[in-house]
Amino acid sequence: MKSSIISLLGSTLDAHGPRGKDRWNAWRPNVALAMQETLHFDEFHLLYQSQFQSLADSVIRDIRTASPDTVVIPEIMEFDDPWDFGEVYGKLYDYALSRRFDREERDWYVHITTGSHVAQICLFLLNESHHLPGRLVQTAPGGKKSQRSCGPRGTYRVIDLELSRYDALARRFATEKRDDVASLKGGIETRNAAFNALIETVERVAVRSRDPILLTGPTGAGKSQLARRVYDLKRAKGQLKGAFVDVNCATLRGDQATSALFGHRKGAYTGAAADRPGLLKAADGGLLFLDEIGELGADEQAMLLRAIEEKRFLPLGSDKETESDFQLICGTNRDLRADVAAGRFREDLLSRIDLWSFRLPGLAERREDIEPNLDYELEQWNARTGKRLSFNREARRRFLAWALDPATPWRGNFREFNACVTRLATLADGGRVTKADVEEEIKRGSAETRLASDSSDARAARAASLSGDVAAYPLAELLGADFAERFDRFELAQLREVVAACRESRTAAEAGKKLFAVSRAAKKTTNDTDRLAKYLAKFGLSFKTIAAP
């Protein structure tokens, strides 16, 4: 195969030494490449700035003299500032895109010895990204001791960025990746193939991106633990320097929610006795985990969107913006797309936080991981208490048989599993869990399962009796189980819409604006709150009783 090389003219190194006949005693990187006995190029692409035309002409002549079979292709590339990374990378990037490299019919090389240090770095990056093809070549004068033997030819080294050729480096990178993935799994040797693949993807995203991550899945699936481990991983790699801030959005309501997240100034509302920086500011330079993000109110959603996009927000009661640059991870067990369709969640906010979305499966979906998680929980118990806890053989066999049984639902997922092991550990005599201990725990778990199942069945039966409409269940909660016998279906259909609007709103005024928007715009009524109150009174209800189920 023929070979070609791409190289920059070195305005200093290629001009090294005298210009006369003695120049052949001096090492000049591009000319030295043409003098190599074990490396021949059929084409030599020499990139240079027009202000060095005289030097380029001289170097081209000497390359042709040293290697008459080499076709030298001079190409002008102008740089206003050879030390401006953006400009140099952009020019070299455009050059790479404008060329058709016949990679299968020709060996390509990129010379990274000449040019500014910025240009050398850019050539390396473009080669690594495969925009510039082939292998890298480094040249050197050979050093004082070897200068006599190498002469003006110097030495060269070919570098292939295909790391599989470098076993030691490949092993180091593989080991580092395994360690990173293990840290995200908490050191648990999980066996579920789908979960392991998911965590490997999370690891790649975590170390390569600062974009928001959305973790979904049932309550107790480990979203907050994974968020914390992502933080630990990024901090260990020097990607984060700030704190890990964990927020449960379900606990935030009204002005307190805005204040907790975005801070406030003294006197912003009743009880605001001092300035408060807010949790977004506390996460500056670190990681903010917003669990149950679907519970945020409309105002907080709008403010959060701006904070994510612009890294700025306005604390409550302040006329001066605050800045905070944080990595964001959100968690939810809700269907946010359904919430968007229902008007409960902003579509633009979901689009912003949903770039990387990972659903964590519940424990029942990865029963292969129950045994390694049992060992993990025992290790954690031993570390916390300083005591030694273990299962005897029969107890362990019986526990795993029950835990792995598809009839064991594990509705509370890993949180329930942890509670189960904690009870067994607490009640075990002498640090040894027996089969009798396990049988007692199974009875307890079976009773709780039946209770939960009975409650679920009762709710389903009651909802089914209400015209077959599951959405009607809140009316039974508010009006009594016999409401369908006391009100027309027409009235109930309207009331369900009103109840939904009230539960989506923080105040009666906000609910009124949603419900009477058309008549309000036509100025047919002036008091939405009073109108809503009178309507609800016909059913013996109030906004307060509806908004606080």
C-alpha cells in the first residue's frame, strides 16, 4: 500500500541551522522524515502559512532531494494566532472535513512534532476522533550521545492510538472501568444482565457528561443511592468539587418550596427572619439530586428550568440574581409524560432533564440480585454494629427460597428488603439467624402482603363500582362510598374535573383561574374564588378539604 503523511511546517525547527550546504548537517523535522531508511512516504502534505513561503520552498526542495520518489503537496493554512486553540482546531477540523481520505488503499500518518504546541494538541485530538486518519509520528534529533550516529536524520516513533495494541494500557483502562462500575453498584456483585448493562451506561454518561440525568422507577429501587454514587465517582475523578445536596421535592410546598430551593432575602415573607442561600446555591460546584421532581409546583418548575439553562436564578424577595453551576440528577416514580399531558408538569422542563433517562428496576424484576444483596446487607450490619451476624445453612436456604419465590412481591423493593434483614439481625440470638427466625419473618411478610393486597383489592372493587371509572375514586373519598346513588353522573363528571383542578393548585384562586379561564377572559365574572366556593358548597365540600386529601 502507498503511504501519505500530513505535517505542519515548523517555522523554528525546520529553519534550524545554516541555509547553505551545511544545512544537511542539521536536524530539521520534516526533511528528516524524508531521510528515513525504514519509513517511506509516497505523498507529503506540507501545511504552512504564506508568510513562511520562502522557508516552505526550501524545505520542499530538500524533501524532494532526500526522497525523489516522494510527491510533496504544499497546502497553505493561515492562522491569525497559532496559539488560539479555537482558531487552530477549527482550521484543522475544516481541513479534515474537506479531504477524502482513501483509508483502505493508503496508509496515513500525522506528524505531531512541528507547529505550535496548540497545533500539536489539535492534531492529536483530530486523530483520536478519527477526523484525521492513520497513525501519529514523532521525530527527534536523537540526543547528544546518539547525534553522531543519527545525524540530520534523527529518530522517529510511530504511535498507534488503537489501545488494544498496548496491553498494559488496555488492562489499566479496563480495570479502572470495572472499578467505576463496581462503585456505582455499591460494591455488590449484581447478576442481573439488564441491570449491569444499565449501570455500565450510567458510568459512561457520568464520567463524560455534565448534562442532567433522570432516574425513574418504583419507590425503593435505589435512585438516591445511585445519585450519591455518581457524585462520589465524579468527585473522585476531580469533576466535582462542591457538595452533594439531596432534596425530596414532595416535602416542599408554597413559598417554603421556593425559599428552600432558591433561597430568600430577609423579610421576603412572614417568618423570613434572615437571608437564606437556598439548596441550589449550596450545590454550586457539586451535585443536586431532586428526588420526586414531579411534585414541584408550577412556579418552582419555571425557576428550575432557567437555573438549569442559564445557571442563574432569583431568590425570593431579591432583585439581584444568584449564580450556581451544579450537576443535576432528578428522580421520580411518576410518569412525567402523563403529567405533561395532564398539565401538571412543564414539557420544556422534562425535555431539559430527560436527555439521559434510566429506569431502575424494582427488586422483583431482578431476583438474581437478592443473594448478593443479602450478603451486602449482612456486611453493612456487621460494619455498623461491630458485631458478627450470619445465617445458618438451613436459615439461609429457607430465606432465599422465600425471597426468590415469584409470589413474594417485594412492593417496597430494596427498602423493604433492608428492613427485613434488619429485623432478622435484631432478633437473632448470638448473632446467628436460625430457620425459626426466618419462618417468623416470612409469616410477618405474608401478613403484610395479604393486608396490602386486600386494601388494593378493596380500592379496585370500590372504583369499579363507580361506573367502572377508576378516576372516580377521589369522589368516594370526599363524598362517601354511596355517592353514585345520590348524584347524577352528569354532576359527577363535572365535579371530577373540579377536584382535579383543585388538587393541582396551591390556592383556591389558582384553581378558580384554571376552571373559569374562558368566562374570566370575557369578564362575565370577577371573583373566581367565590364562584368555586359556592359550587363546592353544593356538595358539602371546600377547597381546603379537597386540597389536603
